[in-house]
Amino acid sequence: MEERRKYARSATDLKAQYRLEHEEDWKDCTIMDLAREGFGINLPRLSREKVGAGSTIQLKLFSPKEQKPVNAKGIVKWIKQNNGDFICGIQVILIKRAVNGKDTKGESSK
């Protein structure tokens, strides 16, 4: 199979939460890998009913080195089943994190 990614990904196991745009409730997920323009995430099996390619998703990433989560917004590019759960490819369109007590915003480069 031909590799289509523009950038290399780094494997990780970050705790995170997600919600679809315009939803209030956050659900647990895991960030499996990181790249310059996106994430691979693992969603529990019960999450699939509303998540699909093209969905806008908001994420909170919890790093052991940061007190506050890093907030991100992205587009689900693909989703597939993986051992009962689901994995998604997310193209990041916005990252917001706290630096020295102040929020900073950064948009991914296209």
C-alpha cells in the first residue's frame, strides 16, 4: 500500500477528550500518533454513531508535562474499525494552548 502522508508521525499514547462541533458533552479518547498537520485518534466503540468523515471535532489533549489541556479543532478525514473500537485520522485546523497563563492560538499550515 502506498504511503500518502506528507509528514512523518510520532507514536504516542496521550489521554484526550473529544466532542463534535455543537455538542456539549466531552467523551474520552486516546491520541495514538501526532504529525505536523494531524492526529491519529482511537475512539471507544460506542462513539462511532455520530462521527464520520467530514465531521468537525474538538479535542482536549492532556500532556503529563502541562497543567492545562491543549485544545485543538480538526476535521475527520477518515474513520475505520479497529478491534471493536474506531480509529480516525484528524486534520488539525486550530491549536490553542496556555503559555505562561495566557492562551495562544496557532493554525496548522496547509
